[in-house]
Amino acid sequence: MDRLLTIISLALAVGSLVPSLTEKTTNTPITIMGTTASVILLLIILTHFWSIFIRKRNIDKMKKDINRMFSNNHPMSFEQVYAYLNYPDYDTASTAIVELLNSGSIHQKPIDVLSPSGSKYVVRVYNSINFPIP
């Protein structure tokens, strides 16, 4: 919400400034509204692409961290990976894992685990493609 208010206030400032810098026109209110609308649209598009860029950069950084974590032969579940990364944004961590799986950098295998009470659970374990999962 703050970002949207900042965009609108900046657009109004630019929209009000442009007619004063140009020649005198008879349709000053229309010029102000047109300039303001154009600046709002431009700033919304720019902030959208900026947020996409930042998200992609964060995913790439997390992929490097995950690859570094699997450089030795130490298979881990997603929860262990997530904890090792110091609990980042869940969606970013999940996307990084999926992209690494799709690129073939890591692989996965479901493993049966028994709890102390005897309940059986299936846990998906990840590891580097260079090392097998037992």
C-alpha cells in the first residue's frame, strides 16, 4: 500500500510539473491528468519488473547456497534444508529446490522413516546428483 501511495504522489508531482515547464496550453488540466496517468502506469510497470528481478536474484542466491550445502555427501529433507538456510521465505526456498531438481543439479528420493511410537512416515530426501541417496 505504501508503494502504491508513493507511486501516485510521485506521479501527481511530475504531472503537475510538466505543464509548467512546457509552453502555455489551453488544456492544462487534461495535460496534468494525462501526464499523471502515464507516470503512474510507468512506475507500476517498473516496480513490477523490479520485484521480479529481486525475486529471481534471491532464488539464484538460494540455489547457490543449497548447492554449496550439498557439496559433501549429506542427504537432507526439505525441512533440514529450510532450517540450514535460516528459515527464508518459504516460497523462495521451495522454488529454488524445484529449479535445482529441474536442472538436474540435485535429485530426490522418498525414504520411509519410523517414529519412536512406531508410526511410518515418508520423507523426501535431497542430495547432490554426484552422490547417491541411501
